[in-house]
Amino acid sequence: MAGIDCCYKCAKELPDEGGFVTCQGCDECYHYGDCSISLSTYNGMGSKKKASWRCEKCREHKDTRKPREDSSSMDATLTPNEMLKVRSEIADVKSILVELRDQMKDIIKSQQFLSAQYAGID
Ligand SMILES: [Zn+2]
Ligand SMILES: [Zn+2]
């Protein structure tokens, strides 16, 4: 039985040449229907497409490997003007945070006041 490949999906023996499809990514073979392609779809593809067919597993891998977003280059590419803008934006955020903090203090204070009242009642 040497030389007979098995379907990667169902692990059954593959038919003769042409009766299955080979993934160009992982080199695994599949029955038509055990992968995302049917025989008629495969036959309808051009030879170029046939030669570059990849199974779902390989395509998933390709999809998840998205091009890296350039978040780290943000600081490096800022011009002095942009830097000033970012700084003022950060200052804005800071002032909002300070405001929030003060409000929180008030809330905590009133909470403490209330619980002190309750403690007094008991
Ligand atoms: Zn199969
Ligand atoms: Zn594959």
C-alpha cells in the first residue's frame, strides 16, 4: 500500500490521480467534498488556480496572519507640530480625569456620610 496517500480530513485512502485535490500550502490531499471545494468547482478552475489551491486550514492561517499594524511607528513619525497637538490632547484628557477624580471624591464622601448615618441609626 506504499505510495497511497490518505485524505487529510477523513483519513480514508485517496482514489487514483485526479480523484482528489492536493493543497499547495500543507501538501495534504483531500477528497472533493472533504474540503471546501467540489469536483465541479475544481474542474471549473483554471490550471493556475488549480496549481495554487489551498485547503481551508491553510487559508485560515493566511487570513489570521494579517499585516502588522504600524502602531509602534506612531511616535517616531510625529512632526513637532503633531507632537504639540498630541500633548494638548493628552492635557485635555488629563483635565477630564482630574474632574472625574474630584467627582469621585464627592461621591465617596457622600457615600461615607450616608454609611455613617446608617451606622448612627443602628
Ligand atoms: Zn476524505
Ligand atoms: Zn493545506
